[in-house]
Amino acid sequence: MPSDVAEWLESFSGALDSGDDAAVAAHFAPHGLWRDFLAFDWTLATHEGREAIAAFAARRAKITQARNWTSEAAQGASEGFFSFETASGQARGYLRLVDGVALTFLTVLRDLRGHEFPFGHRRPSGAEHDPTGPNWQDRLRAEQAAIGREVQPYVLVVGAGQAGLAIGATLRLLGVPHLLIDKHPRVGDQWRSRYKSLTLHDPVWYDHMPYLPFPEHWPAYTPKDKMGDWLEHYAAIMEVNVWTETELVRAERNEAEGTWIAKIRREGEEIELRPAHLVMAVGNAGFPVVPTIEGQESFRGAQYHSSAHKGGEGLAGKRVVVIGANNSAHDICADLVDHGALPTMVQRSSTHIIRQSTMSEVMMRPLFSQEAVDEGVTTETADMMVASLPLRLMEAGNREAWKMMRERDKDFYAGLERAGFRLDFAEDGAGIAAKYLRSASGYYIDVGASAMIADGRIALKTGTEISRITETGVEFADGTHLDADIIIYATGFGAMEQWVARLIGEDVAEKVGRCWGYGSGFKGDPGPWEGELRNMWKPTAQDGLWFMGGNLSQARFYCRLLGMQLKAHYEGLLPEPA
């Protein structure tokens, strides 16, 4: 058996070249996992077990022509990074060995041959030698004036939040004609419009945008208006083509031409675009969900979804019932307390809570922290390390980690339970990462609201169902009644595919299927097991339709993969959708 990463790669390369698929599979543990992101096939997939790995090698090894495998690991190391080449370009990966065979094997395409990212020695000169001709600004203004008018975008991106801007910046770097459209007046308004006290719950080291990291002085947790301003500047610096105050009204596929007919409304004007590819970057959720409850029409006060909450200013002394107990509900209740209102949180089902300090000190610190930076862990290295752990092992590892974290914070959780708060740690104990990837719901990253629940500043109603809304508040199945001046429904959002149904059609939404989740079989994520997030950043069942979403870290990592797929189509390296 190979004794280290370098020996394994040499042996594995020989097995690939020989076409002996059984020999390829023998390099893996019986339940080994090969996670491939575009390096061997033009999609994102995890192949589990020797049989599936052998079949994958049989199908793709000769086409891929992998060669020049080079270990970056220390001699004798049982895990580490490596690089290699394929017929398509430069690739990188990460290998973990157990007893000389691979437990996990990550392969990721990093650059398309002949169409590499313009970094380092490939950066453009910028020097101008014709003082009478157009300069950089002239050319950029001319392009932005022509795109969508005289020149059709090859890619139309719906949404200019962090996900849309990340793929837009990637397309700009790769020279793909693109246009982003967003309904807000300014880039970043989707952050500015949220309640005043909001800050990002993830630390700065996790939240960098691609190609342009936050500066060294940036706060650890970014205020929402600062984030909005950063995105606006990012769009300008990265020269992303964006139309604001613009909405997609309808899109349909012209199969004969291999394009979309996209009807948009911009500042009252109807415009028709004909992009080859349509990227939905409208967030990893659908429309606000407001439950239908008997008597809602009779309530005399204000009632609205949490997405419409602007903050607690002017609500001092108001009795506010917040229905829901996840991130938004907690943040809103804490904001209401800070402004002198009297909130009651109605918890309808159990919630997973993680303290922000625990998340930073335990979960984030090894890869996304100042300590990690000081130890030489770059953002790219951290992102690759995250990707190197397939979801099957992520679940198992998180179950073990959460046993430790629950003990670490047992006094914190005991205080919540004494207040009557119902806790969970995901159905299988895998915690917040699993909940996020399965349904993006059911959790709260504690930045202060939990202490308010424990000491009673946020009142809690739990253990009974809402029976109806009355003129003056909310009545429950146990016969109790909460008086309210305002009711806020922090009841989440629908699924991402709702946007497809509304903007393209129910038939296409049904054809594409669910977005997000990976088939874990747990709440909000029905099987079968898929091993990667459904439909995200990879080809879908509808030619020319793509999804770009996720948190800032995911947007940063996966925009490059989606961008290379779109560039490959643009350059004719892949068959165009028919």
C-alpha cells in the first residue's frame, strides 16, 4: 500500500492511465468518497463507494486525460493538497488516506486551458499607447451602454446580491458578456433595507467576497449598511454590468435558437433580452411564508411578515407578538427589547441554537479566524478544506463535534430550557451546518437574544398551538390569549424553485425539481440521497438555467465553478443547450 500522498498519487495515476477501473477503485476505502467539481466531469458530484468510483473512472478517465500529478503534502503525510492537469485545464485537490487507501478524494478544476483567470503574470497591462483613442473609462462606458441594447448578454443574472455579484465578477474576469438585473434602486439595498440593528452573524474571515477581500481593518461582524455599501463599491470595482430598478417579468426558452426570451421591466420600460443562459441569483429561498390563521382579518393592529420589519424605533411600550423562533424572530425580538417594546416569541417547533462565540471559537477558528490567518491559512486554502469534506462525513463529524459543544455550553442551554424554550441539535445531532444545508431553517446564531429569553425580557409562548387571531391578539389551544398591538410573522420563506414557477413556468419548475438540500431524509430535505446540494452551481434539467445562491462563503467558492461552466459554453468547449 502507498505510504503517503505522493506515492498514492503516483499509483493512482498509473491505474487511471491503464484503464483498469478495478485498480482505480482499489485505491479507495470500501466506503471511500470521490468528490469531483468539474475536474473529471462537467458537474459537481460525490461518488461513494468503490463500485460507484469504478463506474465514474470508466466513464470519464480517458476523456479527462489527467496527468502531471504533484503532491503538495510533506513526505510521509497521510493527507494534503495536490495539483494536476487535465485536457480542460489546471486542477487542484485534497486527499485523505487511511491505511494507505483514500477515505476522501477531492478534485477541483481551477482554470480553463487557454481561458485562465487573469491573475498574477496574466494580469492585463493597463497601459495606453494611443492618446487620441478611447481609454479604459471610454471602453467601459461604451460596453455598459451597449449591453442589453445593441449587444445581447450571453448570460442574464437575476439578482445583484452577493451571489449575483460574485458570478457577475467571475464572468467579467473570464470575458463573458453578462448583465445583472435587480429590483432595488441601488446595489446593496437588499441589506440596507433590513432592520437597523442587523449585523452579519458570521465573522469577517468567513465572509470575504471573491477576488476582493475585506480590508484588514474591517470589523469582525459587518453591520448591514456597511455590507450594502461594500457590495455597491464591489460592483463598480469589479466592473460588473448591473441594471438596478429592473425586474424579470417573464422568461421562456426558445429551444430552436438555444436562447431565452426574457421580458424585463426597467424604469417603466419593457425590454426583451435574448441571453443564452439564465442564472437565478435571487437568494436560497422563495417567497415570504405567512400562515393562514382563522381570524387574521379581524385583528385591529398591524401585522406583517418579518421581511417587512424595519426596526423597533417608535414601538416603545407596544405589545408585539412574534410568531416564529429562528434567526429573524430572535433578532427582531432583541431589537424590540432594545427599543422598549414588549415582545413575546411564539415558538411553534424546536429550534437549534448556537452561541456566536462558540461558532467562532470552535467551528470557525481552525480555518476562518485571525489565528488561522496568522498561521498562514489563506481563504482559498480554507475554502478547499471545507470542500474536501463530503457531506456524508460532514454529518458524521458534526455529530461528534456537537456532543462536545453541548457539554461545553450546558449551562447556557439549561438556562433556555428553564425558560421553557424547546431546543434541538438537528434530528441526528449534526447541528447548524446540517440544518443549513438541508433546509436553511430551524436555527439561531445567538448574538444576545437567548439571554433575553432566559431572563424574561423576551416573553416566550410555547407548547401549544395557535387556535385563532382575535381583534386584540392571539388565542391558543390551551385557552390562553396574548394581547397584541402588532403581530410579526417570522415564519420563513418558501423554496427557491418558487421563483422558477412564477417567472418561467410551473412546467419548468417541476422539470428542475427541488433546489437546496441534499437528500438527507431529515426535516425539510426528503430523500433520496444526492450527496451535493440539488441544482446549485451546476447543470439543471432545464438547459441554460442555473442557480447561484448561498451565504457569502459559498458564493465566493462556487462562483468560480459556475463561471467556468458558463465560459466553457461561451467558448464552444461544451455543446450548447439545444
